[in-house]
Amino acid sequence: MQVNLSSMRTYEDWLSNNSNNIANVNTQDYKAIETTLKNSADSVTAHASNGDNGVDLAKEITDQIVIKNGFQANVSAIKTQDEMIGSVLDLLA
């Protein structure tokens, strides 16, 4: 469950950077924030860096779809884990 929570925090950071890029799509000389995800043994982290280019709105919109799907996948995994724990507790009672 910790990996899922870590992943959801990572998607939250990515969404924040994505939203900031979209908000500045028309800002002159704005350099888009590029977010990369890094996996380790028990966590996922988002690393942000300043890009070399302006905002590519098509990329930002498709990134939002990926972020949404990532959130949904982690929520499903957490719900399943919760149901499994509930079943085990029911068996013990």
C-alpha cells in the first residue's frame, strides 16, 4: 500500500507541474516544467526540471490523461488491498 500512496503523491506533483505549464501556455518566454518519474524499490518519485521549450499544449493534455489513469489504477489497488484486509479480519472474527 505504501507504493500506491507514494505513487499517488508523485502523480499529484506531476499534475501540479502540468497545471502550472497549462496556466502559462501564453506567457512569453516561459519554459515548461518537465516532469520525469523515477522508480525505486519501494517508492515512485517525480523529478521536475526546467525545459528548453515553451508549453506544448497537446503534450500537457495527454499527460493529464496519463495522470488520471495513474490515479485510478492506484485507487483500485488500494481498494482491493482494503477489501482483502477486511476479508482476513472477517475470517479471524
